[in-house]
Amino acid sequence: MINFQYARASDVADAVRMIAADPSAKFIAGGTNLIDLMKEHVERPSRLIDISRLPLKTVAETADGGLRIGALVPNSDLADHPLVAQRYPLLASAILAGASQQLRNMASTGGNLLQRTRCAYFYDTAAPCNKREPGSGCSAINRRSRMHAILGLSESCIATHPSDMCVALAALDATVHVAGPSGERAMAIADFHRLPGTTPQRDTNLQPNEIVTAVELPAQGFARNYTYLKIRDRLSYAFALVSVAAALELDADTIKEARLALGGVAHKPWRDKGAEAALRGQTASPATFAQAADLILRDAKGFTHNAFKIDLARKVIVRALTQAARGTPQSQSNKKIR
Amino acid sequence: MAPYIGTPTSRVDGHVKVTGAAKYAGEFNVPGLAYGAVVTSTIARGRIARIDASEALRVKGVLDVLTHENRPRMAAKSAAYKDDVAPEQGSPFRPLYDDKILFSGQPIALVLAEEWEIARFAASLVRVEYKKQAHDTDLFARRDRAFVADEPEKQRGKADRAYAAAAVRHKAEYYIPIEHHNPMELFASTVLWQGDGKLTVYDKTQGVQNVQQYLCGVFKMKPDDVRVVSPFVGGAFGSGLRPQYQVALAVLGARALERSVRLVLTRRQMYGLSYRPATIERLALGAAADGTLDAIIHEAIAVTSQYEDFSRNDTCWSAQLYKSANAKYLHQLVRLDLATPSDMRAPGAATGVYALECAMDELAVALKLDPLELRLRCYSDRDQNEDIPYTSKKLRDCYRQGAEAFGWEKRSAAPRSMRDGSELVGWGMATGVWEALQMECAARIALTANGHAEVACAFSDIGTGTYTIMAQVAADMLGLPLDNVTVRLGDSTLPQAPVEGGSWTAASVSHAIAKTADEVRKELLRLAKTMLNSPLAGAKPKDVVLVDGSILNKATGSAVSIADVMRHGAVDRIERESTVSFKDSNSHARNTHSAIFAEVKVDEELGVIRVTRVVNAVAAGRILNTKTARSQIMGGVVWGIGMALHEETLHDHDFGRIMNANIAEYHVPVNADVHDIDVIFVDEPDAIINPLGIKGIGEIGIVGVAAAIANAIYHATGKRVRDLPITLDKLQRPS
């Protein structure tokens, strides 16, 4: 960890001013990811701007029946919030599938959006990594790539986004509210995270002088037919090999609306409008689900250590959609797969 | 007063541990303490071309940066670095000795500063240039370089011929990857510079006297000038048997600065210490159609470093355990550009018996025999290698009681024949075996007239419960309440003890305490006899015992209180110290055994594995403390779950570096992975092994567990995965 300065922002405008004045500064809220990265010398901020006291900790209903979640609402509070538990259980479930209770107590909503990849080469400053040092090369391709991407990857980077919460937010069509020097703006969650392309050093479209202030959910919460199914190398406290957020609106057996987002397979939560369109209007059945799985995975590419994820993802998608259709969402405490 | 031995006595050190009063090596504070931070190599083999510490030295608060170029004197000869448990062959690693890089993660500089944060920051500013050389870290790529290290191939009968002629044969290769110990406590040392040429070293170690002797060798110091203290250890599992480099560096720093120094390694740096060597195991079993074994061939190839031959024979267990006229076994090593491996819980057996017990399961399938029945048909009451009887072996009782508790008779034989909804259910079993070792050690007892005793020995308590069993044995032998016994351990100034390892501590120290208590008893009797009209006047030592604070004549029932005797003798303290040694008799084999039964549930479609039940039935002589012993076995089972499903140190062989050097990505079982664990101790009286009949249980809990789980996974899925860990993708591999 390098020596850094510490400053506390008094309000959002102050935070924006402070970050604009110092390009090598970083915001800190829960610090659950940033401090780890600083200890490994992956992040080397000259200054930490503490935003943990800013008034961004409320969960409130919006005029159009949605929910606005302050960027500093802790993950554990969000998962346990009655409105989330009742109306957006998919989000609650995804949050509870991630990390540990202790980490969720500290981690913030905004920070969760900004988690950085767990790619071992990104974490090891002795190894080349385009995300850490643009132009140095990707060490992960055909090396230790078990946890790496099968979709949306590039020759520059095959890292994955590690968040569970974001996979649910993607499925729920959340909007990310940010503030910057020229005021506030909103981004669809799909536009928030980026694919690696030739600039894997940029995880998101958040500008360096912007701060996440809130995440907003639309009214439709899919509380009846949903699941978050996460498959990993141990039964808790591990990052996803493949995770699936599935949400359906059913009219008897007919799918009226479908959402399907994958975690652990790409540089961002992976959604495919084509696969969802293929579900709409169809009868909920394994065959329908398999078709959607094939569609969403049609461009999947595997490497030596992660090729198994393609077939695994196909199976997990079908299983997750089956859980959602049956109204038997995966429990995050009982680890038996439903 | 009921005896304490054999009861579920709670830990006597439990209160200080849960309240935080127990201090660990990195927690001792003294005025003027300086802090160290280590810089480690990023390459696996080569030389340091240049180290530039100038930027680090400019940081305010940095006191010094030590490298091989400017460090204080250390011994040159490798013999000076040999500790009690160093491999016989090779030269131990000498930290900061020269410019040679032997493994990635090797310490190459020590930054010393006024504050830990300053030291850590400055360590990031030390610039290093290397002259790289090609390295090898991949066992599979270099298996053709295997060589015989210490024990040549051994054979009885004609194993190859018997195997070729056998009616039913099984041959396969198994693999266990490198595993790291990952104790919760980070390796740490705090060195107190006393200013009189003397040092007190608080160290995370399993052997304070081993570290003391090592430091005396490395720094040419007199034993009286180095005191090593380690009252509490937050887990070690073998990683603390040898002095680790941080203790040498902390002393080096203290000598350079002439002030006290603390050095705590990071979790990532702990992956630059020792580990369980990756091992390739080849098993060939030949049997008659009735399930009696005729040939056992076991060959292993394990990893070692380029500079020491660490060798623990994985293969001898196979030839010892089961009855077979023909057997052959050979353990070999391959040198790679890695740190030297070390003992990790049940070294050699956790890995070798994993392979043997999976192979036995596969043989049972080939024979169409129940796996438990196969073990019974091959049962031997004699050590098959030495052809001698065991001091005791109640493995049959383990099989019977374990099977009964598990409900083994309800098992349906065919793979994939048991299910629970969407999950396939599998039941597997395995045998475990370990040695019942005993080592020379000494104990001191000081009994005071107020009816209090202090019992002392230099052994460590690595969290296993040594404090507690020492107190139990002393209390019983001296006839005192447990609360009246104080235990001192983990201090090099205390009576002699070897490292705490090999499952030998309980048996060795208990025997030493019993012998010393006997001396105390004799002295009390001598004093009692001098009392006027002594009720013990005619008593012989063998007639009296110490019980309820008195000396009691067992025959007559007459007794005198210890307090009265000591008052009469005008002594306020009786102190005795004695040493016990154990003759290396070859008349009997000394082993512990176990039978493990495991249930797994595997999601048929996705391959997600849950270990839902484990029964571990253990025969390990007399159990001193059924509570701490149960915890020990449970810990072994949990680790066995990790070995079967999770643990693997992942090297990038191009970089020669460990890529999962943290406990987020190096997986060990978490609570969700652990379900019902049932521990059974079968009754195993043993009048031969030692007077108290104690065998020790530190390692036996893990042996066989991974095999039982692997066999259960086969039974559930019909899929045999022989290379650990069994991750869900391996269940999808083509057969």
C-alpha cells in the first residue's frame, strides 16, 4: 500500500469537486475491494476521498412505482429491505449469493457496481495485464483462465465482472444515476459497464470526475417468477463460474415477458435481447429454455481452462428458467439446487 | 474426585483465547519497536542483478533496507541452518544470503521502519533487476526426472509377477496438487533486543527449542542468549515445524538496528513458505476372485525444491495396511524451482492413502464386492511390511461401528442407483492409518504447599489442546483439582521437547508428566513417613496414590493430606523434573487407524457436490480428552472435504508464480460446505505402547477422508475423478 492522503467529502458537489481536482484520487465507501487492491499495489491512489458519510443511504419509492436506492446503502441493508425483499426478491437473492455477511455489511451499492475483476493476473503486479497496464498484454488467455470470460471478450482482455448484484440489476433494467461537474445524468445499467475491446482498463462508462449517486429500479420486479442461480467452486464465499438471473412474467404457461442475465461469463453482466425475445410468447418448457440458452451463448468462446463454462452455462440457464417458471427460486442458504 | 483423563474437559486456555488475552507472536509490544516488511522475488530462478533501495531509504521513518549486499553477518555454512526437522539431503534456504533466486516469492530485502505502514510502503519502492534463468515448476512436465531420494524400492514376494497373474486387476494414476497450510495466524516474529547481547524471540512456531537452536546456528549465539517463546499458535498444521524465514529476518533486523523488531508476513507471502508437495501416485492392485489381495504396487512421484530433498514416503502405507504376499513400493522426487515442501497434516499418508483407498474402491467394483467387505477380506492383524503385530489395532471395530452409525448396510451397490430428487446420492468409504509416535521429552512439576502445581514442558500448543491435556494428566497424577494446575509451555527455557508434530505430543508429554508426578509422589511419601506415628509408616511407593489432595494407602485406606506432609517436612515446594525416552522397539508396530464413511449428494445435471454426512470412526488408543479430540477429528474431516473438493495451489508455469495466493481464491471449505460430522472413538486398550495407553490423534482425522468422498462421488455419479480436487467440470469430462 502506498502512502495516500485522506479527505472527507461534505456533500455530493464537494465530492465531485474534490475528484475533479485530483485525477489520481479515488472515492472510498466500504473499501471492501479498493483496500485489497491497494494492498496489492494494483490501485495506487494518491488520495482517498471518503464519501461514506454522504446522505445517499435511503431506499425510497419513486413516483412511477419503482425504487430509488442510494449509492451508499450497504449491500446487507439492501438485501434485507422490506420493499426489496417483497418486490425485487431477485435483487435480494443475488446480493445474498455474493461475498460474506461481513463484507456485505461494509460494501455499498455504488461500490458493488464498481468492483474490479478477480483475474489473478490483474491482481499480480509481476504479471503483464492490459487492464492494469494498458499495452502490456493479457496474461490470462490460455493460462489460468478458469474464472474468465466466454462472451464479449477481446484479445486484450478476458476478465469477468465479479458482481452478483449487478447481474440482477441488469435483469431488472436498472438505471444508474451519476453526478458530475456538469450536473446529473442517468445511464441504463446495460450502458454502465463496458466490454473490454481495446481499452480493458476502463471497466465502466462512469467518467473519472463522476460519482454514482443512486440506482433506480423500474416498477416491474418479477417477484413471482424469478431466480438467482449461482454455480461456483464451493458452496458459499466464492466467485461465480456461471450465474444466472432469470425473471419471467407468465400468463398460465405462456411467457409474456422474460429477462435473462448471466454473471461470471463476461466483462459485464451479460444480456441478450434476442434470447429474451425468443422466450416471449412461448410456452415455458425445457425446450424453449434450451433454445434461449443456445441463443445467448451462440458467440461463446472458451479457452483451455474455461471451455467447460459454455456447456455449464447452457445447463444453468435452463435450470434457472425452470426454477423461475415453477416459482421455486434458488435458496441462498440451503445449497441444494432446486 | 473423578479422574479428568478421558473426559470432555473444556480447554483450560479457552477463556484467554476468546477474550483476546492470549497473545500471539505478532502481538507482543515493547517500547521502541521497529517494524519490518519483506520484499519478495517475482521470478522463480536466476540472480539478482541489482537492488536499488535508494527511493525506499528516502522515505521518512525508514531505518534501513537490508539485502544480501549489506546485511549483518550470518553463518556461511549450510549446516548452520539445519534445524531438527530439516531434510537430511540438501542445503536449507538462507534468507538474504546471496543473489541467487531459488523460487518465486523468495525474500530478497527487508525494510525496517519506525511504523509498519512506513515499512510496507517503502518495500513497494525497492527496485529489483534480475538475471532470469529458465525455470521448471510443472511436475507433469518433469516427471521423467524423478529420482530416488532416501528410501530405495522395497519389495516382498514378486509383486510384478503376482500382479500379472492376478484374476482381477486394477491399475490407475492419481494426483494430489500442491496445497498450502493457510493457518489463520500469519507467520510473525517479535524480537526483543535486550541490550545485553540477549534476545527474546516471540515466534509463531511448533518448536521453540528448534527455533532457538536454529538461531544460535545462524547467528553464532549462545543458547543462554536466545530465548524463544510461543505461548499461543493460531494454527500451523506442520507449517511451523521448521523455522520460517521471518524469524531469521526479524533477528537479522534487530541485530542490524540494535533494537526490537517485529516482522509479520502477508497472506500472499505465506504462499512463499512451505506446502504439501504435489504428488503423482500410481497404484496397481491384483486380487484373487474371492477378494484377497495378491499384489500391491504403489509408486509415487512428489515435488521437492532444487536445494533440499523433502521426502515423506507416500507408498509404505499401501504395503503395510492390507494382507498381501506380494508388494512393492517406491517414493521418488522431482526437483522444481519452488520452495521446499514441508509436512502438512499426515504427510505422506493424507496423499498416499488417498490413492490407495480410491484404488481399493475401484478394485472392489472390479470384483463386484462391497468396498467394506473387500477391506475385511484383506484385513491384517500384522504390519505387513515388518511382519510384526500391532501394539493394538481395533480397525475392525472402526469398520463395524462406523458402518452401523452410517447405515452402510442400506447401500445399494450400483453407481447412480441412489437418489434424492434431482440429486444423485453416493456413499463411499475408506480406511485411514497413521503412526503412533513418541519422542523423548522432559516435564517439570513444582508442587506448592497450598495444593497448587505448575507443570511445564517446552512443547507448543498449536491449538490442539496441549495445555488442557497436560493439566488433565497432571491433575489426575497429583490428585489435584484441574483449577489447581497451571501449565507452562512454548518457552525454550522450559524442559526439553521436540517440535509439536507427528501426533506424538500427547503421548510423549503425558508420559513425562506421569513419570515426574511419580517422583513427586515418592518424595511426598518419604516426607510422610517421617511424621510422628505416620499412618503411611510401612507403605511402599507402589502402595500409595495421590488423590483428593492426599496421599492414600490403597490397601489400608489411610491417608495424609499433602498440605500436612509438606508442613511437617518444612518444605513449601517440591520440584521434580524427569525425562522420558521411548525405546525404538521393533517388536510391535505402533499405528492409529480409522474408517471413514461419507455421503455426497450431486446435482445430476450441474454436478454441484455437497458432502452431506461423514462418519469417522477412530481407533487411537486411550483418548485423553473426548472434547478436544473430537474437535481434532472434525478438523481433519473438514480438511479432508477441502482436499477432496477445493484445495489447489495454482501455478502459472510460464511465470513460475502462484496465481491464487490468497484465501479468496485458494479455496478451503466454508460453513456451507460442511454438514453432519459424526466422530466415534472406538475402545482400544493398549498396554504395550506406553503406561497410559495413549497414541495421539493429530493427523489420523484427515487420512482417508478425501478417498471416502471421492469414492462416494463415484458411487453417486458413476464418474471416477482421480485428480484432486474434484471440481464440477471434471464430472463432465469424457471418461
